[in-house]
Amino acid sequence: MKRILVPTDFSKHAEYALKVAAQIAKKNDGEIFLIHMLELPTSGNDALSTSHEIPELMLFKDAAVNKLDAIMNADYLSGIKISKIIQFELAFDGILKNGKTQNADLVVMGSHGAKGFQEMFIGSNTEKVVRHSDIPVLVIKKEEENFNVNKFVFASDFSDEAKKPFEQASAFAEKFGAKLHLVNINTPNNFKSTKVAQQIIDDFISEFKNTNLSTHIYNDVNVEKGILHFAKSIDADLIGMCTHGRKGLAHFFNGSISEDLVNHAKRPVITFKI
């Protein structure tokens, strides 16, 4: 968490994300890359519909620069190394590309909740960023004046492919001194006895040294509701899960569970790529 990428569309939810990123950066002596994407108007296959729009685009860029400069002078960013990036590119593409070029190890984004992401994350961008980012993505839902993670829920099927994401989740938890609550959601369509489910979790964690954790088996009608209800039952500070990228989520997470959780959870959500 030394190099944190924060996309902004200048909304209040983007500011919530930036404030959390600032807290994380201060705790880890990290730096922030604040990015804003200016999406180009298109006409057919042309990048710019007409040349006379170029001056107008420059005006938008200048306005964005001024807004970023104002944000960077905020008191809560004092003492943090921060760089601004403005590019003419689709938001989704720009976020993923800058994550790689800046060698970021965390992306922090703001979200409206059930209504999806603020303006720059319209439509499928929610799913794309969360599912396709190789870098962990932390989604912030509301203002967090004191972002502390004491109870960290990590939901999984505890298959071999979840081992790498679990290592990342463990490292994140360790940075905050958080206790990991590992949970397997038992559903009617994929039911396992408590004994079998517990054995799967025990075998999974036997390879790791993390001792600040507890294991749980939680029954519910589906995976999404199970994760949300379990997190609420222990008053969790953060929910973590795995994503599969272009292949969709791990077989534990069917359909659109990633975007559903990001949209419906009232708590912060962090995703780790398998």
C-alpha cells in the first residue's frame, strides 16, 4: 500500500475514497496518484468528431487541472506525496492502464452504493474495474473519518485458486492489525455439511502462518445475502472477496456477485484478483 491510485470525477463519493487513501498512505508512508479521465467525443471511427472541438477539450482539461490542484491543497492530504494525472481516455481503460504504469499496489474508488458508481463509473465500468483489475480494488461507500479495519471478513470457497488472493488479504489485514474472519457461505444449491465445510477451510489455512483469524460457516439463501448478513452479524469493518477477471468470479461467486456486493454492501469492499 505504498502506491495508491485514486480515480476522481470530483464527486463527493470520489472525495470519500481520496480521504481513505490519504489515511492509508499516511500509515504506510505511501504516495497517491490522483487521476481524472477526460473521455473524448467520438464520431464513427474518428477519435475526435471535428477539429474545432479541440479548443473546447483544452478548456475541459484546464478546468480539470484547476480542480485537481484545489483538491491537492486539502488539509487531509498535507504531508503526502501526491501526483495528478489527466488523460483523454475512457475511464475504465485509463484506470487499468495507470494502475500498471504507476506500479500501483492499491486502487481506491468511491461508490454510490445500490445506484452504482458516480458519473465516471457509468454502466459496465463498475464490473470492469472490479473484475479486471490485477491490483486490489478498495471501494468506499461513505465518508470514513477514521478508517480502521479491526474485523475483516474474507469470503471464499477456499479452493486452491483462492490462495494468492488470501495472501494479499492477509497482508492487508496485517497492515491494520485486523482479525480475519474467514467465512464459507452454505447455500441450498451448494450445500455441504458443517464437518465437510470446516475441513475444507482447515486444509486451506494449514499452509499459512496467519494466526489472527477465525473460521465460520454461514447458511443463507444465496452467497451475496450470506456475505452481507454475516458481515452485519459481526459488525465487520471490511468485506474481502476474490475475482476471476475475464472468466467471471470463482465458481463460489456465481453471476454478478462482485458488482452486486459492491453496490449493495454498506461497508467498504476490497477485491483481489485470482
